[in-house]
Amino acid sequence: MKKRYFVITILSLLLVCGVAAILGCSPSRDVFYTVEYKASDGGVVSGETIQQVKSGESTTGVGAVANEGYEFVRWSDGKNDSWRWEDGITDNLSFTAEFKLREVFVNYEAGEGGYISGKTHQPMQYGEDGEAVQAIPLGGYKFVKWSDGNSDSIRTDYNIKTNITFTAEFEFLYDGGEGTKENPFAINTYQQLKDMRAYPKHCYILNSDLDLSGVEHEPIFAYENEFSGTFDGNGHAIKNLSVSQMSRFRHCSEL
């Protein structure tokens, strides 16, 4: 009797296992997928770059971080948010963060009394060099300096890494006037007299006496820069002027 019971028990177990196998009731195995995050030149990925994720679950978040001088553009699947994660993973995936050099610019502006010769707005990529420009004064003005202290009227800026603007500063040399016959530049000081060198073709008028006692005067004009404008003494005198040679002035009334 016991033997028959044992045989029935064994057969019952085999039958149960067979049915379980047919019905798919055997113990299941979890499926995992690999999600990888990469970075192109110009940046890195912050976070876990290679993740093993159970089917149907989500990744942990990662961020695309640009290096100095670069900016994040997009992910390889078109997403433009630098921070991301994936939900409901059902396949192996790979995403690459794309970066590019940041765009910067340098601007050149002119204050009152002059203008800029050259390209005044220069866009470029981070770290590139600019093009030469020159600050040119209008009649009666002289270039003084740029807003950053640079005293060279011609400048080229190199290795530009940020947006920046430089302004050329000018100074009016005289006490009024436009340098024309009708409205000549007004001279009241010795410095203004010497500043005639900058504009040899303009008209001038002397509005006060000048005493040059003790002044080591040098000729204002030379053969390569001859005076061809006009000078009106206006009844005033330049006293105690000692010079070895000096271009002759012509009176406005002589023109």
C-alpha cells in the first residue's frame, strides 16, 4: 500500500511540473539594458555615464557640462536640454552630448570728435584674434586714448574670450572754430599753437598775445609737413619766439 502511494505521489509531482512548464509558470529572469552617455569635444557628462537598467525602469539623471570657451548645443537624438534621464527602458541606448566653441565679439566705438576706420563689430569664436582698426580724429580734434587706456590709435586685439567694447576718446585742440576761413580755429595758448601741426591745411586765428620767453621752441612744420592753411594774427603778437626756421604763414585775407 505504501509503495502504491509513493508511486502516485511521484506521478502527481511530475504532472504538476509538466503543467507548470506548459503554462509558463517557471521562475522568470530579469532583463537589463545598457544606457550610455558620451560627450563630444568641448565638454563632459556629469553623472553615471554607463547605466545598467532593468527593463521598463528609468535611468538616473545626467548633465552635459561645457568646458571653458564652449557651449552645449544638443544631444545626438535632438534633445536640447542639457539635463536628461530616460523612462521605460526597453532597449540598449547611447546618447552623445554635442558642444561648440562659444561665439564672442569685440566692438569699437568712437567718442565725440572722431570715427573708426575698419570693422567696428567683429564676431568670432572664443579665443580668436580680431582685425586691426584705427581711431581717426575729425578736424580740430586729436586722438587721446581708448577706454582701456591703450594710447595707440591703431590696435588689434588678440585671443578674445568675452564680449567687449572699446571706445576711442578724442580731445578738441582749440578754443572754438571749425578750421574754415569763415570760422577758423581759435588759438589762445602755446600748446594750441603747436597743435597746428596736426592740421596744416586749416585756418587759424590768434585770440591772445603769446609770450614764449624761456620756451625751447621747435619748428611746428617741416618740409614733409608744410603749412598750407591760413593764420590770422588778429592784432595779437607772439613775443620772444626764437626758432631757426619756420614755415611762412599766410593771412586769411590774402586768399
